[in-house]
Amino acid sequence: MKRRDFNRVAVGLALSPLLAKRSLAQWYEGPSPPTAEPPKKFNVVIKNSPRTYNQVNVPRKFGAGRRFTIYWTWSYPWEANRDVAELDNRFSTMTEVRRVAWPNYETPEFSEKVFLQGIGGVLELFHLSTIRFQNIVGEVTGQPVVVYQRIDQAGQRLPIDERMLADTDTLMVFGLDHMVTEQEASQEEIEAVRQFLTREGTCVMVGPHHDVGASQDVRRLQMEYAHHGDPLVPRQQRFGLYTRSLMKGLGIPVENRFGLRPAVVKDTNQIAPITPMRDLDTHGWLANVTTFNFHQHLPHYALTTEDTRSIRVLARQPIDLMRPHPFIEAGNTEFNMFLWMPPAGTRAGHILMADLTLFTTLFGGAESLDNFWYNLATKG
């Protein structure tokens, strides 16, 4: 697919005024590579195909286009059945979201007649928010983006295994499991992913979310809460046990820490540009990418090694320094946002680190985010 065709794609989500307004306002008008035409605004609406549920996936054709697979690491029942009287380490209910975001969800499609009002409703919001990414990448690659859950609504458990990986070129592991739900990658899963990465042309994108409130100091908990400023996130919300165990097993020297609020462009609500390390980005992952999307609490991907040859920090995000945080007090002004482990040794595939919210419309968008998706779809 030509780049000019990609930039004409638009997706009608019909989710809510909040989601639609943000997800459709991602026009790109910046410079293109010398060999490509200037990108144009989206002017085509793609209608979503009928939704399927609870059926065996039909394998995609190998070599016809890059095959993307999204893997949610959560146990849907365990997350949805959490006691709503618990203050910490759970998702909000849809009722709480409606109260905080009022009146954005006061529409028929989010009423109790047709939409879950408990925690399950919020989990479904995450599913709905990846539709735009699925449609755009599917349009670029000519292959549908498949979505799996570690444990789905019906309690069916699906570990990462050779069946899933044989039908995949880019595996996206979305680490949105609360640690208290005890999801952890087995040795068999780790070995399956390791073998997957020995195949030429493969890529694993690991996206653990934030780790808010790791300290037990109540003053520090309150400081972190005031820093991100999101009333829907509790004082302690620790994500990503599954991704942490997977990273440890694969030898990825990274740990997701904190929930940091990005800086914005002065006098606007637009996220500040990233600080790219373009001299290290020899693969072109960040070609025509200047910003990501704004999210109030993003993880810092801290390196746990001093060997920067094996893993490269390709982008850092400026922090909102007007809101105190222990990470800022330690002298930091930016956090690691996007990392790359190029092929090495017997590993022929790429490993990327990027927060899962970069692939959703639930938290808005940025003009160059579509270019980031395009790069993943064409350069993997």
C-alpha cells in the first residue's frame, strides 16, 4: 500500500463524543520522506466489519502482509470481579468513569441497556479503543489484526504458544494486568517467544503500563497521585507482572516504573514533542514521528543494565515539572518512552518497548502517531 493511501484512511469509531473527537482529530501535515508525496488529511471512512466472538481464529496467509497480533495479558474475569469496595489495584467501574467524565458517556450506546456498567465495561472500552489501530494497520498490511486475551470473558485460558506465534509476525504484548491478579509468563511461554524471535522478520512489542504507588509511604503515594492528577487512578495501581516476567525470561533489561505526567506545549493541551535519538534509530522506527499521544500517567522504562549497546533508548518524553514527583526530585526532566533491541546473536527478530496506550484512542491522539503505526506496519 502506498503512503498516500495510508494517509487517507479514517476510521469511524462511534464510541462517544470524547473518543470520537480525539480519535478523529489526528491529521498529519508534517514533512514526508523525499520519495513520498506530502501526506493528506483523512477523508475516507471505513466501516467496521461485523464483530465475531468465541470462535477459532482462521490462520492468515503467510507473506501476504505483516501479521499483527495483540495479546492482552489480563484475566478478564479476575479484573472484572474485583471488589469495587477496594480502593487500590483495580480498574474503575463504568459508573465511576461516567461520573468523572460526565457528560461524555451519557449517550444511548453506553446506557445500562446495552453496555456493562461495572469494571467489565471499562475493559471493553480498552477493546474498543484499539479498533482504529486495527483498521489502519489492517489497511496497510492487507491482514486483519487479531486480538487475544490471556483469560477471556468465558474463562478460556490462552497462553502464548506456537499456535498463536505461527500466525504472527509482530506480537504486541499489552501489559494491563494488575499484579494482584498473579498473571505470570510460564517457562513454556518464554521459550515459545524466544523461538519465535529466531525467525527472520519477527518483532515483539512489549508494553507494560504504569506502576503507580510502589512505595508504602502515604506522603509519597499522595505526591504521585497529585502528580498525574487523574481521579480514576487510585493511590496504588501496579500493572505488569506478566510483562515483567516475560522480559526477565527474555533477558530484556527494563523495568516499568512510576506513572508520569507528560509535559504539554505551553498554553495548549497538546503533548510536548518527544526527544528522539535519531542517530540510534538506524531502522527508522521514528521516521516522521515527533509526538505520541497524551496520557496522564505513563511508565518510565528504566534500564537495569549499563550495556547500552544491546538496548537503545530511541525516545524520551519531557515530564510536567510543575507537578512534584520523586522522579523529578531525583533530578530527572524526561523519562524513557520508546526502546529498541536490534537483532543480536541467535535472535533474528526485533524487540520494542512502548506503552500500550500509544495504540489506543481512549486517551486521545497526536498528529504523528499514525506515522508511528505506519512505521511498525512497514518496517518490522
